[in-house]
Amino acid sequence: MIANASMGTVKRARNGNFAVFAANGMLLASWFSRIPDVKHQLQLTPGSLSLLLLSLSIGALLGLPIAGRVANRLGATNTVRAGMLIAAAGVLTSALAVQFAQSLLLAMLGMLLLGLGSGTCDVAMNLEGTVIEQAIGRAIMPWFHAAFSGGTVVGALLGAGATAIKLPLAVHQPTTVAISLALVIWGSAQFMPATKESPAEIAASKVDAKSPWLEPRTLLIGFMVLAAAFTEGTANDWMAVAFVDGHQLAPALGVLGTATFLVFMTTGRILGTSALDRFGRVPVLRGLFAAAVVGSLLVVFGTPPLAYLGAAIWGIGASLGFPVGMSAASDDPKRAAVRISAVATIGYVAFLAGPMLIGFLGDRVGVLRALLAVGAASAIAFGLSNSAKEPTK
């Protein structure tokens, strides 16, 4: 339960949560930007590298289902800080394991901790975001996810610079950890003040303590988020490869395809809040998922110029599915934490299974044609978008 707060308090909480989202994105991207160096230093094969990356996904899937209950017990502030401390320990463990121990197993342990901590932080910061959104009375959740995207850009740029000057992992990663922790400590200190529940509210919450995994609406929102996450994650993982292998472009132009997608996805998250406020969740989501279908088809079947246009349309189409799913899961504040946890867990499966699915299809029909799966996923999300409808007042 959140105490009544002034608009100044709400705005401070909003700005603080921007910092937390950005810090989480920066920490992850900073590590991933050094994956080629990790592969080289540990002399990893593609298979062993996939085990390292899988460790992160497993850690996240361990943390996400319990993060909601942890947040209910500890509050968003403490949960965000605990999650980021675990994630920071994971990054440091992996960096030191690569730099000094040359140990894949220790690096995998670090990745497990990074996934566990980042996933826990993810649920808590989304929970805080929904509280702030409801206090402001506007659909601003996409702005928080835009901040995460901005953080990934900063982390990637820092990583590119560190790689260019051959900065050791044991210097680069601790520096990024220190910056991320400072942002999280400051940002979480701005969070909305919580008040203790009354005995009557505690009794009522125990009566209404059924599992979110048994709620049809929560599951439908989760599967919509799963499809949306697949639409987003596939572009991040495979867009550049598809442009290079499928359209026979230079590697730098392939990266430009991914950059086009990310720029327009971030833009959609910044500007899409006005559309949500004006038209409501369902019409906006349906329009965006339809755009994702069109964009993916242009990428697959268009000429290179049309493929870039398709990447832009795809980016806009992928922009709001995940953040709106978080908002929809939190429509009942008393059940928000456990529902967000369940929805995030379902959605994260896309980041675990999506790359493998596209890789499997790519071996048979080529990566470019494999991206048709994005159109199918977006069509499924279109069909499920009614589950995110705002509650009747």
C-alpha cells in the first residue's frame, strides 16, 4: 500500500525510477559489449559461449517468479537494491573469472548471479513504475522502458570505447558496476513512500492470496508479453545477421539495421504514452502489433531500402507491448507484485527460447526467412491484446 503523496514526491520517484531502469540496462549492455573479448580470452567455441549466455537466462528465470513476493515483503526500494547488488556481484565474478582465473565455470556462476539479480530488480522497478503511473494518472510506463533502452545504448558505447582502447575487463566492469550502483542507490531513495497495511487489509490479502498462475487474465497478458518480447528480442539478436546474410550487405550496414530498429523502438516508447492516454491500450496495441507484422514482412521480402523502412516500422510496432503488459498486470495494486512477477516470467521465456528458435529455422530456410516467425508472433499478440484492456471504473 502506498501513502498519499504530493506531485513533487511522485515526480521525484519518477526520475529516480528512470535512473534505476537506465542503470539496469547499462550494466547488462556493458557486459554484453565485451562478449567477443570474453570469447577470445576463454577460447570458447560457439557451443560453450551459448552455455555462458544460457546461465544468465537461467538465473533470471530463477529470480523472476519469486521477485514479486520478495517485493511484497521487502518493498520495491530494498528489492531493487538487493537485486542490483546480486547483479553487480555477478558481473564482478565473471569479469575476474575471465581476466585472472580463465574459468568458464566461474564465469557461468557470475552470469547466473547477474541474471538472478537483474531479473529481481526488473520486477521491482516495474512494480514501482506502475505505482508511479497510477499516481500520475497517465500511461508513462513506456518512458521507463525507454530509459532502460537509453541505458543499454550508454553501456554499449562505453563497452565499445573500452574495447577500442583494450581496457581490461577487470577495470571496465568494476567501473560500470560502481556507476550502476550509485544510480540505483540514488534512484531508489526517491521511490514512493510506503505505509504499513492495517490488520483488515492484511486479512483481506490473505483471503485473496491465490496464485497468479491460476488467473486466466494474468496468463493471457503473460502470453501477449511473451509474443511482444519475442518480436523485440529477435530484432536485437538477429536483425544484423539477416541484413548481412539475407540482403548481402556489409557488416556495418547490418548493424545499421539493428540501430534503426532500436532508435524507432525507443522513439515509440517516448511518444506512445500520448496515444495510450488518448485511445486506450487495446486499439494502440493492435495498431502496433499490426505494424510489427508489416515491418517484418518488409525486412524479409523488401529490397534493402525497404528493409530499413521495415526495421523502423518493426521498431515502432515492438515498442509498447512489454511495458503495457506490465501496466495491465498491475491494474489491481494489491495483486500487482505477484502478477508482474508472473507476467515477466512468461515474457522472459521469449529471450531464452527466441534465439534458439530463429537459429533452428535459420539453419533450414536462412535467417532472413526465419524472421517470418516475428510476423506470426505479432499476429498472436494482436489476438491477445484485449487481455490488457483497462478495468471498468
